[in-house]
Amino acid sequence: MTQLSALEIPDALYTQIQGMALSQSSSINEQIVTLLQRALDIEAQRQSQAKILQDIHQARWTPPAIAPDSVTLLREIRGYDF
């Protein structure tokens, strides 16, 4: 396992992590690793969702430029001449 040292953490953030570690009966190191893993999981999920949305957008059907709009089609079907 790789060790990370000389990491500067603001005091307030360290206190929060320390409190979380105490409440979950884990070490500060374990808590930091857990928090980092959660953050990475959330980011991976966000990227996956963004990719899915991009694929959906690219696969969306668009009518040809010469196709009449729906209002025009409805008027023709209903026999309106405006």
C-alpha cells in the first residue's frame, strides 16, 4: 500500500474527519481512505451518467429540414386553410 505524507489539511477539516472517525470507531487514516473512495465512486457515477446522456442526445432522431412542422400537418389533416 502506498503511503501519502506531508499532506496539509486545514484544522477544521481535520477536526471533522477526526469526529467522523471516532463516531465510526475507525482510525483517521481509515476515514480518509473511505471518504476518498466515496468521492471517487461518486465522480465515476457522474461521468457514467454524463456519457449515457451524451449517447442519448447523439442518438436522438431529428426530422429532415424539409419536413413540415406538426402544426402544419394538423391543419392539413383537419382541413384548415389559414
